[in-house]
Amino acid sequence: MTDGILIAGATRGTGLEVARLLAARGEAVTVLVRPTSGLQDLQQLPVRLCRGDVLDPQAVQAAVASGTFRAIVCTVGGKRGEPRPDYQGTRNLVDAARAAGIHRFVFVTAVGAGDSRPSVHPKVLEFLGPVLDEKTRGEDYLTASGLEYTILRPGGMGDDPASGTAVLTEDRSVMGVINRADLARLVVRCLDDPATIGHTFHAFDPAIKRQPPLQRGEDLPGGRIG
């Protein structure tokens, strides 16, 4: 049996798109889902669901022990007012991966985390500073873990169909927009390409000329953050 991929953060957004892509090519995909998460989209896919909260170390350990995995993909985010999983959830996944001997880890964070903080408008930090701090802590924990990591930092994100023109860059000054379907393609490309191990990339679509609202100095609408 082929070793599978464990995804955390796949009930919607980028993680769901990654699950779709991997399942479509016949990968054995397991998705860690919170008991309270909606499953309508995932239930349409040939993926295995493992119930548990990424903030619960025992639940994460159980998910990792539930199969044989060659890689973990972490796309966790959240809404305003919810406990943030960006650091603690990532830490739980990293610890479980190390204990299980899973070496490959692909992590989606955001422009503004880590050494890219100078790239974002002060309005971004006003609204998302604490979130970016948590994402930074998650990145730092992963990069110090010894795992074969790749980090992708999108800027603004959209929900249009994939354009196929999105790219990765190591230029920390780049802050652009990318559709989640394209970001998912880049995540899968990184999974497949060992040359991306140990690298942190900014992900954007040069064909999209608009900037995210916060980067333009505008207020952020309600809803999901990261």
C-alpha cells in the first residue's frame, strides 16, 4: 500500500483544494477534521476522515498513528474569535510527525510572517499582527525541528478557478494575490519536488494586478483569517 498524505485544515479553502488534487491523482489522503467542522465538501471526495482537533496533542498523535504517511500538509487557519491553531496546532503536528518518523512537512502561512513582516502595509499589522505572530512561531518551530519542510506564504487570496499562472519566489518583498486553487497546485508541486525542501516561498499570481484590501490600507471584511 502506498504511503499517504495527512492534511490538517482541509474542510475548506486551500486545504480542501489540496485534498481534491491529491485524491484526483489517486493518492491515499487522510484529513484531520474537528468534530464541529462541516464535512459536506470532503464527503464528496475519496478521502479518509479522522476526527480530532489539531489543538489537541492526543488527537493529532492518534491521527498520525491511524495510517502510514509520507508527508503532512498543514493549511490551518481560523476565524476571528476562535483559538488560533497556527502555532500550537503546527507544533502538535510537528511533534507527532517526528515521533512517527514522518520527515516531509509542507506548511502554508502568510506574507507578513517571519522575515517578510516589512513587506506588509501597517494596516495588515493593525488587523493581523497577532495572527502573523502565531504563524511566525509556527514557522520557527517547524524550521528548527529537523523535518524536511517547505513553507508557502500567500498574500491576498481569492476563490476564482486556477489560472495556472501562479508562481513561487524567494523574494521577501513580494506581496500579491493568488487564488486558492492555484495555491493548492503549488503545494502539491512542492510535495513532489525535493528541491523545495528547506525553502520558504512567497506564492502569488503575477497576472492578478490588484492588491489585497489591507495592503491598500483598507479595513478587512469579517470572516476567515489565514
